[in-house]
Amino acid sequence: MRILSPARLANALPPAYRDRLMAQAHEVNFPEGTRLFEEGGRADRFWIVRSGIVTLDMHLPGSGPALIERLGPGELVGWSWLLAPYEWHNGAEAATPVRTDQFDATAVRMMMDADPAFGSMVGNWVARVLAHRLQGTRVQLLQQYANHGSTSSV
């Protein structure tokens, strides 16, 4: 059973705030295999998936990228845009052709600052997404190390 992701915008914000946020969106499409962003890059935008699948990954020293999560329609791609120094903490790739709504991070942060209630709702949504992603990363890393065994003693 898949737990309902807090990344899904439809479940995260009341309609009035969702509409305000979506008024800032513009459609951007990515062909399969396109990297949306890389770890350490500037986080100046974020996306909500309209269709397709985006994978999140992180670099593991000595073994290359590890899949963290697969995101689908309605889900938030990117949270690093909200927290200074605004650098991506993982990477993302279009696993299929992807249609997204893209948002300018600076414009959304300015909206959040101008309306504290809106800012609180969006900030809490992104915090729930972050907590969910950190838990997913933890599980993936535990599985990765369990599958490869440990050669060191604790």
C-alpha cells in the first residue's frame, strides 16, 4: 500500500491558496532522460508534475546515484528553493516524458513574505514534503546498505 504523499498539491493547500500559487505557474515539458537539476545547483525554481514520472536521486560516494523516490502527477518536485542557500540537495530526472507546472522560486517566496498566512501554509506544505523525502531517503539508504552488506564492524 502506497502512503498518500504530502507532496500532492491538491491535498496540501486550501483551494484559495492553491489557486494563488497556481496563478504563478507556467507549463514546462521535459523529454524522458532530461535532468531537471543536479545536487549543488542553484534552486531557483520548482515544479508540480502534471503527467509523467520524475525520479529523485542522490549521489553516493563510490556507487553513483541512488534512487530516492518516484514522483507522479500532482506532486512537488523540489524543496530546496525555500531554504537558503537555495542549492539542490539531490538530483531529479524525467523518467518518462513529463509535463509540469513550473514556478519561479523568488516570486513565490516574495508572495509568502507579503502574506504571512499564505506563507505559513506553503511553508508547512514544503516542510511536510521535506520530512516525507527524508524518511524515504533513509529507507532507501538502509536498503542499499543492507543489500550490499557491511564490511566494517561497528
